[in-house]
Amino acid sequence: MQKKLLPRFEMESAPSPTAAVILLHGLGADGHDFAGLVPELDLGGCQGIRFVFPHAPSIPVTVNGGHSMPAWYDISGTDLISDQDAAGIQNSELAVLALIAHEIGRGIPAERIVLAGFSQGAAMTLHTALRLPFKLAGIVVLSGYLPLAERLAIERTHANLRTPIFMAHGLQDSVVVPRRGEEARDALRAQGYAVQWHAYETEHNVIPQEIEDMGAFLRQVLPAAP
């Protein structure tokens, strides 16, 4: 039975969109966190895109004193990779798969869907996309890292081995330190993935140059029909 769809909101760049971008928010935020991103993207030359912004459920988060907040999975330590919540990650993977299946059911082929995320949402994006049995148009990882990295070689599929991956990270990021992003980049490249790496002089946020570069990436992977 398909997992129940997460609550979400949507924006469309044009009527009757033929492509979709599913963007997963970071820890403690919700889907509205990136609502302002869409108008700032230069989508000229792209096909019409439906942007889907799901809301993660609220759960207790250990690193934040056990307080409940929107999260894709629990985090135990600030290094992000110690004692990882594998069950929580896998549960959210199923929720993301349901969102992708929903877009496919609405008539948008998987190869015209981009899976994207910021911070913890970026970690979920990488975890999910690299295990899919079908190809996506692209993968966007903003200030993220690779969870359960030790499992990737065994659990990955080859469906998205040649799918463009846009990775962006702030060099002053103190939440997901640059080393985590660089480790993810290097691990992916070592296994043959097509990673486009962008580093910015900023902290744990998204800046105008990053948005400009992301827009260029979307124009690359979701071009309008000739």
C-alpha cells in the first residue's frame, strides 16, 4: 500500500506544468521556508514546472534536547554522522517516494522530475535519489551531506549514475560543516556520479549567486521543448 502523502503546498511556474521540482526543507523548518525561492529563479527557457514543498512531521530531535520539531529523521550529535537514525531516514525515504509517485501519477514522467533539498532535506534527497530504480532529471543538494554513507555502495542503483547532481555549500557553514559536503561530493565522484560542485563565501543559508546557479542548473536539466 502506498504511503499517505505528506502535507505540502505547490507553486507553478506556468499553467499545465510538464515538469516538477520536489524540494525538501531543513530541520525545524517547513515547506514554506523556500516559497520565496521560485520567483527568484530565472526559469526562462525551462518547461513549466510544478514546485512541490512538503512538510516533514514533527518528531523529538535528540540534538535539540528532545524537543519536537519538523524533521525528516532524528539527529543525535552535531557531527551528523554518529549514531544515525537509519529507521527514520528509511521512513522518510518512503514518504518522498510517495511524493514522486504522486507526480508521476499526475502525468509528469520521472525523467522530468528534480529532487531537491536543503540541509537535512538535502541529505534525504541524496539518500533517496541514489536508491531509485528509475532516472530523474536532476538532483539538487543545498548545504547537505550523505547520510548512511557506508551503505551507499550496497544499496545504490545505477539508474541515476549519469543524472546531473548540483551540490552547493557555504564555506562558513557551522551547521553542516563544509567537510561533510566535501566528503559527500568526493564519495559520489568516486562512484562515478556527475557532481557539479559550487562553494560560496556564506554560512548555512542560500544566497543570490547560489539561486542564480540553481536556476541555470534547472534550465540545463528541464529545458523547454524546442
